[in-house]
Amino acid sequence: MLKDQMVLGIIDALSAVTSFGIMVVDKEGKVFFINEIFAEITKINKAENIGKDFKEVFTENKILNIFMPSKISNDNYHLFDNRIFKPEDISLFSGNEIIGKLFMFVDVTEVKEVESELREVTAYKKMLEAVLESDNEGIVIVDKEAKILMLNRTYSDFLNVNPEEAVGKHVVDVIENTRMHQVILNGQTEIGKLQQIGKHNSVVNRLPIKINNEVVAGVGKIWFKDLSEVEALLNQLHTLEDELAYYKEELRKTLNGRYTLESIKGNSALTTKMKNTIQQAAASNTTVLITGESGTGKELVAHAIHNLSRRRNQPFVRINCAAVPENILESELFGYVEGAFTGAQKGGKFGKFESANKGTVLLDEIGDMSYNMQAKLLRFLQEKEFDRLGDNKTRQVNVRIIGATNQDLQKKIKNKSFREDLYYRLQVMNIEVPSLRERKQDIPEIVKHFLEKFNIQFGRLIRQVDTEVLNILCAYNWPGNIRQLENVIERAYNVSEGDLITKEALPLYLQENIPANNSTRDNMVHLVQAREALEKKTIENALQQVADNRSQAARMLGITRTSLYQKLKKYGLA
């Protein structure tokens, strides 16, 4: 019956209007019909295989295995030439008798692609929903008709509504005082707007979603549920600003000079003169040479100059010329490029002069600098330019140089160990720091300063020094100057009990330095009074010179206006 031309014509017409691969076999398993698509998929010759046994045609072909009854299922798909096909078989009947079978390869490529895209869209939708639900801020999404597509749990809890019931409703029916429908209409973004929702003044954002410049949806977000949250955030910001200001100041202290003119204690004639010179040096931009015995506070003077100058907010960099070996000092000052010497840091390194650009460099112990290095420093001071070690590129920086030494440079010039031209280049201004034995009347104030410092440092409270101790300290000559005095006070502080430092807390060499006779002791007892009388007289003279202008008097005396007012009150001059 299958050979009937009418049946053949029907099958042929069917295969012509479909994209299926079709093969028909009779009940003996002989190939009766193969269309072009089936032949192309299976890579067989159509004409040569008509009438042959089905199993004979596909003996060497996987097609036979595909069409085994156990392999035909809903999830049985096969890839041929980048197209996806699903095998199907249909039994052909004549009455109740099977007269053959129709085998088909159904091209489901487009269907599977749609299924794949649908799975991806579903996955993205679930991921988006998860993201929106995990957000601690309320979010609503509306379509171009301002109907709610999604309302996350945070927003629905805030509104006290069921999110599933809200979906599909117009946004104005769910959210009080909303403007989402207006944003959809005008396409304008609204950021940080106030919206009354129940008892809350909320801060919200509203954003239109556009595709090809057409609004297709909108997103609303509660930024702050209530203004109290804004206030709390502002308080946090103020706290952070305070912390930032603190750390900036700490960083400034680290990078810049740590000490100011107020750090220099004492009002003796020599100290006052030195403070005046410091102020003059700070007002200029010239090089300064600070001289004085070891321990007198030369570095403190350099810091004071820097912090009084216009460079106060720029780096203050110190280098001890005596502590750095000669072969390293040049690279420390001028820097070096990569490969300049064995062990050179990868990428090179800035020198002190570059690190202190626009600031101040203190060359401490400059009297110990080698003669060869002095020549290189002189060139820098004259030309304001230098070369990094290992590089021939000339660089320029803007730094102020301050030198400090405890050596007699005139003597070193005579014995040819210090360059005379460098000396005069450095000593445009000279500040001689007096020894402590030359300004003993400053000792009581210096001791008081150290006590205050150690009270903070060690968390104790020692209020004063016994008069006998003060007399001993003022009678001693202090070869180690202020550094030695500080060490003595720190030792006495740590071994003292109670709130008074007594003679027993002093080192033995000072205890043995007790003034020899009563008249000397009596004179020393009244040293504090003598110092205060001198201070009072100095303030009176300063006020007279500036016609009682207290701001000018404070500058002349090298103290703050607050300190001046305190002293005026103390001496009855207010």
C-alpha cells in the first residue's frame, strides 16, 4: 500500500512544506522514502538507498542508535551542523495493521534558544529580586503606566502593606504622597526629595528608566526613612571630620616642626633676645646658622623658626650630618636613581631636599660634614639645584636651609676642615643659643615645664619642687645644659613619692653641690622672687614702648596674648 502513488505524493507534499527531516520505511524495514533534509542531516545518498533495509543503510551511522525505541524520549536532542534536532517516530496503520514507520528529525533550534533565553531571563529576574530584597533601603519599581512591578520587603514593611497585593496596583494607591507617576510622565530624575509617608518625613530618590530615550519604567528608593536618620548621619560625619582634623594635625606635627616659640621656656635677657632673633629669622627666607653648646636646644630653635614662617604647613626635615656615613650622606640629601650603586632601592629614592620641597631642612651637626660634601652642599645653596646620585638630570627644589652645630666653625676654618665660603653662605643670619649656666634665672620655669610634661607622660601628679632642690639646680653649672636638666628632673620624678620632689631624689653629684654658706643659700631661696621681679619690670618696659598696645607687647616679648594677660593679672598690671 505504501507504494501507492497517492500515498507517496502526500508524504512528498508534507515534507516539502516542513523543515523536518523525514524517512519512511515499510513493515519489512525497507526504506520507502527519504526527503532532502533527512538525507542532508544523515549524510546519506537518497537515490542509492531507497528500497534497502533500514538497518543496512545505517550500519555505520549513529542514526540507527538514535532511533532505537529506548532512545526516543522528550529530552532526546541531537546536534547536527550547529542545529538542534529532536528525533520522532510515528507508526503508520492500515486499519489495525502496522504497514510502516515514519521517522522525523524535528528542527527545534529556535525553540531551544528561546527556552535558553527564557531560563536566563528567569535567572536574572530571581537574582534582581534577591538583590532588591537584600537592600536595607525601600525600593519600588513601576512600569510606564506607573503600576507597581515590584515592592521590596523593606519598603512594604515600612508601608505596612502586603508586597504581593501591591503588585499591579497604581503607585498612588499604595504609596502616600508619591511622585513616581509624575517622574514617569516628565522623565525627570528627582534626588533627595522630602516625602511625607505617615508620620515620617522621608528622603527619597525617584529615577525614570529610559530605553531609546523613551521612559519604560521607574525606580523609587527611600534614602532615609526619617530626618532623624539624616541627623544621625550628620553627627557621624561631624565626628569623622573631628577625627580627620585630629589626624591631620598629628600628621602635620610629624611632617612639620614639632615645637613653637612657646616651647622655648624662660624670660631672661639672653632668652628674650634669642626669641626676638628667631622671630626676625622666621620673617625672612634666608639661610640660618644656629650655634651653641650641646644640649642647649638648637633643634627646638629650628622648629620654632619653621613654625613661625610661611613654610609652617610644609615639611620640616632633619638630618644629622654626624650620624650618617660620608658615603651615604650624599644619597640621603640628594637622592639616587635605580642602579646608582650596589643595593640601591628599586625605582630610586627621593633625597631629603626633594622630600622637604617648599619646606625646611635642618642640617644638624653640620660642623661634622666632610670637606668634599661641603662643596656639593655649597653648590646647592648657590644654584638651588642638584643631581640625584647616578643621574645627570638637574633638579630644582624650593627649600630653606638651617644649619646647626656645637663646634667652633671659625677654628675649623683655620685648620682647613670647614669651608669658609660655605660658612658665610650659611651664616646670613646667626642665632647663638645661650648655655643654661648663662640663663640660670630661666631654670624655675624650665623645671615647671618638665614637671607638666612628665605628669602627662607618666600619668602622675607632682606639683612642685622643694625650694632646696631649686637652689641646688640654680647653683649647678650644667655642662650638659637643658638636656642634662631634663634627664635629672625625669630621674627625680620617677624616684619621688608624693607630689613634691625633694633633695633625696637628686643624683649624688647634685646633692653634693649644695651651696656652701647660708648667705648663698638665702640668696638662692629668693631667686624665684628675683626672677618674677625682673619679669614684671620687663613687661612694664614693653608696654611703655608700645603705648600700652598689648598685642604688640606680646609679640615683642615672644609670648602669646593669653600668656601676657595672665602675667598682667599675676603682677597686678591688668
